[in-house]
Amino acid sequence: MSQVNSEFGEDPFATATIDSPYEEAGMMDQSSAPEAPQYRKQGFSIYSVMLIMSFVFLTAAAIMFFIDADKY
């Protein structure tokens, strides 16, 4: 079995360029960039309540288990 040759020679990506729509202007202008979208924070939903309740009940169950497991 032969080993992989680590001498790759010339880099095929050495002359690669990135096309940009801002190159036509000569320099990147911040005013021509699109404005970031504004998002509203999502409101409190029933799923948030269910998540909080499941955390409380699982914590209470774990505490009750450890108290009860001490008897055995």
C-alpha cells in the first residue's frame, strides 16, 4: 500500500476571486447595504407555561424520589 503524496504542486484556488456587487462602485458603501430586518420578541405562550410547569414537576419528583429512596 502506498502513502498519499503530500506534494500538491500549484494551488488551484490561488487566483480565485470573489464577485461582489459593490465592486462597480469602487469601494463598499455602507449606505447601499440593505437594512437588517426588525423582529419583534415573541410573546409568552402556553408552551412556555407548559415548559415551566414540567421543570417544576420534574424537580419536585426528583426531590421526592431522593427523600423516599433514603428509606430503602
